[in-house]
Amino acid sequence: MKLTLTNLSILFPQELISLSDFWGTYSFRVMTAGAILVGFFAGTLGSLLYVRKQSLVSDVIGHSSIAGIVGAFVIASLMGADGQSILVLTIGATISGLLAVATTNLIAEKSKVGVEAAMAISLAIYYGGGMVALRLLSFSHFSGRSGIAQYLFGNAATMRQIDVLIVAILGFTALLIVVIFWKEIALFAFDPVGAQAAGFSGNLLIAIVTLCTTVGIVIGVKSVGVVLMVAFAIIPAAAARQWTDHLPMLFLLAGAIGALSGGFGSYLAVSIGKVPTGPVIVVILSLVLAISLVFSPHRSLLAYRYRRRRHIQNLKHEQEDNASLAQGNSWKEQSTNPAAIANHLCFSPTKVEEGGTPYAVVQSAGTLSHKSQLDPEVNLK
């Protein structure tokens, strides 16, 4: 198909929707508020996994949550409750996420496979089981079963005001727990042995970190989906790490990046139209990460090239200074050597007696010939 301006106008309208009209629409306002909260909590709480170099754990939690979502929906429906309540589904997703992490740790401890292989096994078990259960659910008689499939890729447009309120309560609760145990968590993240030596329980801290990060990930499943939540949890922290070396600032900056990307992505998705909100937000997060990797002042590619060039220049200057110093030391040694002085003054270094007169060298036709000892009365001209 030929690419024309008409085709482009279908994909990208000439004028974006105004901010007043966008925020004045109830559904857009609720969707944007939910995306901002999800981006903030996933960015801050996901930083716990990033600093501990456990980024893949977020993938395990996100993908395994589909099994808990299906299970919570079935149990709630059998009990006569609202199976599509975000609180019910979040509880189920949290339980399955915690079980997936526990399964990963158990496989890694009790078998000879590595941690990465244990993560892959756990992800395959829970995600595969969840997909099978989701397929079986589509043939069941439960009402509202079709809406559960949207949790795979998310649908921010289906967010309700009560959903946003529940996301805010759960997210702030998890964040408050992290703030209360901040000193212990920060020490444990970088020095687990030192934290245990200081009297902190390693198992308790691991449980707190796992619980809080799991909550921070699963609360965004409805708006973003289980597939893309790993991007919400890790990309903000990775981008923030390029700009700061301080842990508190890393958490705040990661939350700000996630929140701003969520808000701008929602606005852009509505303005463009016909595109889901979650993927647009992930694209924006990826652009922020790319900019951070290239242009951050200390850890970017440009900063690395600049430091490397400066290092090479400093090495060259140091080598030149060492060469000049060596040449100066060599001349200093020669200046105290009588033979070197005589050679420099075109005197023959055949004999220099202490307290005596040096033997002169007569230079003629480019050759040096020895003469007898000079008479003091001889005119050297």
C-alpha cells in the first residue's frame, strides 16, 4: 500500500486532543490516574529487584500472576462474590507470584540447576498452568469469564474509580512497609552478610522485599497486563540508575519516570487512537532508557567515550612528562661527568687530571688530532 499523508493522518491525527478536554473526560481521567499510580509504584518497588540484580524475578512474578488471577476468579465466582473485583484478583495474583518465587528458590536450593534455570522452570509451570486454566475457563459457565483474558495484555480503558483507589491503597501500603524497614532493606540489598551480622533476619527481609515487589507488580496487571509489567518494574530503575548513585534518589527518580511515562503514554494513546495504552507507555519508557544510556552525565555511552579519551590524553601527557624528566636527568648526569663535558666542548677525554690542565684537541678538516699539552702562553686564536 502506498504511504500517503492521508494514511498517516489515520494513524496520527494532525492535532492532539487538548489537555483540558482530555482531563475533563471521566474515563480518560481514571485511566490516566491508574497508569500514573501503576508507573510510580512499579518503578519504586521494582527498584528493590534491580539493585539486588534480580530483574528476572519481576518477569516470574508477572507471568505467574495469570494463574492466581484465574484461580481467584473461579473461587470468588463459586462463593457468589464479584470475580472481576481488582482486589480479589490482586490477592490471587499476589499469592501465585509469591508461590512462583518460593518455587524458584526451592528449585535453586534443592537441585543442581542455576537460579536462571530455576526461574525459567517456575515461570513455565505457573504461566503454562495459568494459560491452560484460562483456556478451560473460556468453556465454563461463569459469567464475566471473557474479561479475564484481558489481563494478559491489559486494558487501561476498563479501569474504574474503585480500581484506582484499590491500587493506591495497596501501593502506598507496600511503599510504607519499605520506608519503615528502609535501613535494613538498604543494607541487605548491598551486603546480605553484613545485614545478618548486624542482627537483621535475612529470611524476614527477603520475605518483606518479595511481598512488596510482588504487590507493586500485580497491581498493574489490569491496566498493563502480565506480559508488559516487567518493563514497568525494571526500565524506570535502569533509567534512573544512569543519573544517580544514591539509593534514595534512585527510588524517587524511578518512581517519577514511571509516573510521568504512564501519564504521557495514556495521553498519547488516547490522542493517537486505536492503540492500547500499555504498549505505548512501554515505548516511552524504552525511549527514556535509551536517552539515559546515551546522554546521562556519568554513566552514559558519551560520558564513557569522553572519559576514555581524557584517560588516553592524560596517559600521553604523562608519557611526555616522563620522557622530558628522563632527558633532564640524563643531561644532569652528563653535566657532572668530566668526560661528557670534554666531549661536548670538543676536548679529547683522553686524560683529565685532578687539578691539571686538559689536553686540547685541534679540529681541522673535520678531524680531531691530539697535540701536546697546551702552553699557557699560546694564543688559542
